[in-house]
Amino acid sequence: MTSTTSQPVTARSWAALGILTLAVLLLAIDGTVLALAVPALTADLNPTATQLLWIGDIYSFALAGLLATMGNLADRIGRKRLLLMGAVGFGLSSVLAAFAPTPEMLIIARAILGISGATIMPSTLAIVRNIFSDPALRTRAIAVWAAGATAGAAVGPIVGGALLEHFHWGSVFLINVPIMVLVLIGGLILLPESKDPNGARIDLVSALLSFIAIVSIVYAIKHVFAKGLDWTVPVAVVLGLLAGWLFLRRQRRLTRPLIDISLFRSPAFSGAVMANTVSIFAFVGLLFFFSQYLQLVRGLGPLQAGLTELSATIASIVVIAFAGFMLGKLGRGRAISVGLGFGALGLAVLALAEGMSGLVGIVIGFAIVGFGAGLAMTLTTDAVVSAAPRERAGAASSIAETAYELGAALGIAVLGSVQLALYRWNLPAIADPGIDSSVNESLATAVSQLDTTNPAVLAAIEQAQHAFTVGMQWTSVIAAILLAIAAVIAWIAIPSHKGQATVDH
């Protein structure tokens, strides 16, 4: 069947949505599950701080860099077919990551995971777009899909914590295998095939340019915060900007571009993409190093740390019940703005709670952030996907998912690098060169490698924990300010027509 065929919504449709949500849930979990494994991973593989950042963000880099290409490929060869191929690749690369013997091999395995995930992500949302042609039902379905994405990012630490309590750190990847088997079997049975009957060949030059642009710019940002300004930073910036300019220029000339640049002329569309990126930037970036804070500063076990963040998962699921109501009462722009505002408020609460005893403030802050990010993501994704005709659903979906993955990658790279820089800035000088070197590398390195029975080491670690906390607080404040600015822009730029459903094509 082609994507122009309308399908009635049945129980089978909702079951298919369940399979698609399970797939995106797993992909989102894989983006954050490794955060809790950092202490165990550091003790086993002894990566540098920069290698740790690459292990964390290369997965999202590969996803973001390839989503535009894979979205168009899904339109051409079939969304179901590409999704099932990606499921097989994701399961196999998960095994490779689980048994990686070195930091370099783990980085490579995470990159392959990202490539495999890029074949799955556009297909999930594009199939949702085609199954649910009614605008109101589509908004609800996308709310479920978005809950999978945001809840997955939040539930990752819980899954990781439960596994790490009893198993090797590689288990956080092995758990992917049985779930991907379920996606593969359920997808074969339940998912309808759809594609663009007039699908054009993929422009490989555009695909290469988009990948170079994203990876180069994010590398420059990450490197300048982690290692300082050296010759590689301006080279990467120039390369990224040049590749981005050539990409945009090429898209305007192509009859079937990878990304329809004309869509961004609409303030509603460009505002929705911006809001989506910024909300995920703050949410995922926070989760990546917050799990380390709970273990290394608060002294929680992996599972306890994951459960502390559970309120964000619950709140992002609650959004399903409120998204349609908020859209009807406030209109799209104002509802998205409210979601971003909630996210900013939650981050401010977390900044205060990080310096206080007890976990109540942290749990409340996470709940507010989860609700705000979930609401903003649901409505922005719905706006982006609804802007394109059904036969181009894969390409449109890739824009929404590129915003998600680029936000996640930038959140880990930028906020993680800012936090690391602030941590080192607040560290006092330590007389013992050996202790000073380990503490300055990272708090995880200090805790895992130094002899904690040594009073001098304990004193140094306490100072490092204080520096880590101060860095966390300021990073949370920075993220809150960014979300507040995005909320104002969304309120002004994105139209708000109360009670009006999304526009179908």
C-alpha cells in the first residue's frame, strides 16, 4: 500500500502504535542508560574524560547526522522494511558494545548503534503519521510516541541501575537484544508497509554534507569545553559551517531535497523545531551527568539513583492525558510555551535542591522537568510531522527526530562540557600531584582509582564533590535560562488558535 491510502483506526492500529513506541522507547533508553554505568565503566576500561564524553554522545551524533538520509530512504524503500532492518542491526551492535574491551572499541560500537538507530527512528513516527490520519487521534498517538521518547530517556537510569546492581556494565546493552526481537516479531505481524510511490533516489552528497556539518560543529563545542581552544576547534567550526552552507544551498536546487528548506519559512514550523531541540537539549543533557551526581556525590547505588529520577518518567507519561486539553485551551504556541516554562521551573528547583540535604526537592524538580519536556515535545513533534504531506512522512519525521537527537547530542556535549569546566574551575589546588591529577580528570576517575582509605584522598574527594555540586547547580541554571528564553520565543513565534486541531494534508 502507499502512504496515500487512508486506514481506519482499529485495535490493531493501537497495537501497532505500541510496537512503534517500544522501539523508540528502547532507542531513548540507550541514549541515557550508560550514564549510571560511568563509574563501573571507568573502573573497568579506564577512559579519559574526553573518551567518556565521546562514549556518551557519539550515539546521538550518528543518529542526528543520518536521520535526514534515513527518513528519505524510508520513504523510498518502505518504512516497515527499513525499521525491521534497523532492529536487526541494533540488536547485533548491542552485543558488540556489551563486550567492548577498550574505550575506543566501545566508542565504535556506540557509533554503530547510532547508525542502526537512525534506520529505526524516522520509520516509527512516519508510520504513526500514516496510521492515524485523523488530526485529533494523531495528536494523541504522537503523545504516546513522545512519552516513549521522553520516558525512555528518563527510565534509562532505572533500567541501568537495576542491571548494574547485579551484573557487568555491558548488561545495559544486552538488554536491547530481547526487546529488539519483540519489535521485530511484532513489526512483522502488526505494522503496515507504506512509502512514497514517487520516491526519488537519495542524494549522497547531501547526506555526506549534513553528517559533516552536525558532527564538526558539535565536536568543536565539546572539545573547547573539555580540552580548551586549540587548532582543531576553528578547523572543525569552519568545516561544519562550510558543509552546512553547501548543504542548504544544495537543498534549494534539488527537486527532492533531503530536507525541505521551504518549511522553515513558516515561523510556526521553525519555532516548533527550535522548541523541540531546546527542550531535549536541557532534559537529556541534565540526565547524563545528574546520574553521576546522585552516585558520586549523594552516595546512592545505581538502582536508587535511577528510582530517584522516576518522577520524570511518570510526569512525561501523564502528559498523554493533558496534551489535547492544553492544545484546545491555549492553542499550540502558548501550550508549547507553557511546557518549556515548566521545564525551566523544574531546572531551577533542581539547582536549589542540589545544594540541600534530602531528595524530596530533587524528585519534585524532576517531575516538573519531565512534564514540561514531555508536553513541549508532543506538541512540537505533532506540528512538524503535520506540516508535510503523508507521502513525505519519513522526510518530515526525520526533521522532528533530528531536532530530538541533535538536542540530545548537544545537551550531553555542551552541558556535560560546561559542567566539567565548572567542576575543574571550582577545584582547589591539591599538594599531592597524583591525587590532583586524578581529581582534575573527573570525579568518577578520582572515586574509582584512588585509595579512599587514605585521609588525604578522602579530603580531596570531598572537595571534588563540592566542586561537582557547584558545577551542577550553575549548569542547571544555564539550562533553565535557555528554556525560559525558548518559552518566550515559542509564545511569540508559534501561532495559537484555540480549539483548532492540527492541519492535515
